[in-house]
Amino acid sequence: MDFSGMRIIDAHIHQWDPFTTPREFSKTARLLRTLPLPIDLAKRIAPRRDREFTGDPTAFAHPYLPADYRADAGDEPIDTIVHIEVSWAGTEPLAEADETAWVARLPFGGDNPELGAILGSANPAAPDFAALLDAHIAAAPLLRGIRSHAAHHPDPDVRPYTRHPGALTTKEFLNGFARLAERDLSFEAWVYSHALPDVTALAERYPEVPIVLNHLATPAGIFGPVGKHTGTNPSLRRALLLRWRDDLSALAEQPNVVAKVSGLMMPILGHPVPPRGTSTPVAVLVDRIHPLIEHALDVFGADRLIWGSNFPVDKPITSIANSVDAVATAVTGHGGGQPELEHIFRDTARRVYRIGNSLG
């Protein structure tokens, strides 16, 4: 895809080092380093829901830092990234702010893309939520918002990221959420698609808080079977798509919400995982994802959509170059042109995350 000199913001990447920072997967990474099992054997003995979510655990077993991202980005014209929290496991009440400070010290810039914004981890239901927000802000002036672990699926074999469903609807969560508006911070909403109505209700209750829907709500199993009974036949996948369409349309009616065209190559959507070191052909990806992108374009418009690679989580399925190409092809195939591409691949992220602006 020819971007005619346009520069890209990758608005959803992860950086980690499981050996020197506390991550939920640090123990496993250190074990594999001490007892170097073949990665395919490690994959086979992992719980099913972890295998289906990661597709290939290689990236989680090693650091993923700015130079690694730069190598994966190759010749793509990406000059800025947005970092999203990932599984920080410190034990102190304000420990999640340590991840924000760690990211701010990483060697972005120079040969690597610039760090445009940081989105930290915090739970509005926690009693120390306000203090944690202030600690995040103190840790890095690029802090623009937070993400809370709210993804839970009714299929017990689809990996959850919180113990209980309805994390966005509890009294404690809703009462704490107002602290974001007081600090001019946004909220990254990552849920599985059946919970889209919870995001809509949250946006209605707090219209003053910008909400960024991650990964078009991750409709697990929409491309193939995952879990115990999700997406196991074409009829179920069709029903999943129809419900996703309706619920996304309802969410798009909330003007404080934008959506990320990201994570569409996560294995948990039901993508077959190609051999390690290869990438799913662009034409195959476009055939799968174009109904999702076209509907998102129709209900949100390009000026409320943001692209992110979700690397390295999407790496088992695609490359960054193929992700860019597949999304851009789906957009232009639905009548989008240069203005739409500029919104999705740069301008919306720059506006929503105030990239280039000081906080406040």
C-alpha cells in the first residue's frame, strides 16, 4: 500500500522484559530460560486457553523492547508509537505506576520510533485508584489514560483477564471512574464482544470521559473455533457477527467513544496459526477482517477509528507490514481514500492521545 509520504502512528504496542520487570508471565519466562524446553513443547503443555490466546508463546518468553519493535516494523513509515500496559505484577498498591516510569525510560527516538503516549494500568474499583492515577502522571508526562483488566468470556476455556464478569458495571468501578475526568485522562476499554453493552452504558454515564474501544471488542471465535464451544460452526460465527454488529452500532452512538482497528489478528479470534516465522497472506487476512472494518467505518467514521499493530501479540498471525496492508486494503475497498487512511493511521490517534501536546 502506497501511503504517499504519510507517517504512521502505531497506537497500540506492548513493551516488556519478563526477566528484569515483574510480569504475570515472568515466572514462566525465567523457567524456560533456566530449563530451556523447546518452545513447541512448552506450547503443548500450557493450558489450552493460554495456547489459544497467544498462538505462539515465543514473544512472551523473551524481552520485547524498542529495537525489537523497530526490527518488526521494517520499512513501514511508523514514526510514533503508543504504549499500552501489559500484565505488570508488582505487589505494592501503586506498583502499576512503576511500569509507566519504566516505559518512559526506554530508548525510544533516534533509530527507534518516538514514544507519543503511555496508557497505564489501573482499576477504578480499587480504593487507591485516585492515588495511583496521580502516581502514573508523576511517573511520565506522556501518560494519557489507563486500561483496566475487564475482559471476561462466558466460555470458561476462553482466557479471562478478570475473575468475574461485569467488571465495568460494579458500584465500586462506576464510582471511581469519575476520577479520570478530573485528570483529563481517557479509558481504554478492552472487553470481549458480548460485553459491548457494558461499554455503551459506561459511555452514557460518563460522557465527559474519552473511551477508546480496544480491538473492536475482540469477538473471540469469529474466524474459527476457540475455547470449549465458541465459534465451533459457521452458524455460531454468523450469530456472533450479527450480535457484534448491532452492539457496535449502539456503542458508536456515544460521541465520546472511538474505536481501535487493532488486535484483529489475535489468535483468539480463531485465526489458524501459520508456521513460526511466516505470516498469513494479506489476501486471506482481508477476506476475514473486511466485514469488521467495513462496519466499523460505517458506524464510527474514519475520524473515530485508530490503527494499532498490537505487537507482539499479533505476531504469530501476521507481520506489521501485512497488518498495515490488510487494514488499508479493507478501508480502500470500502470506498475509503487518502483522507480516511490519514485519519485511521495517524490523525485520530494524534487527536485522542494529544500526541505532541503537554498533559493538561
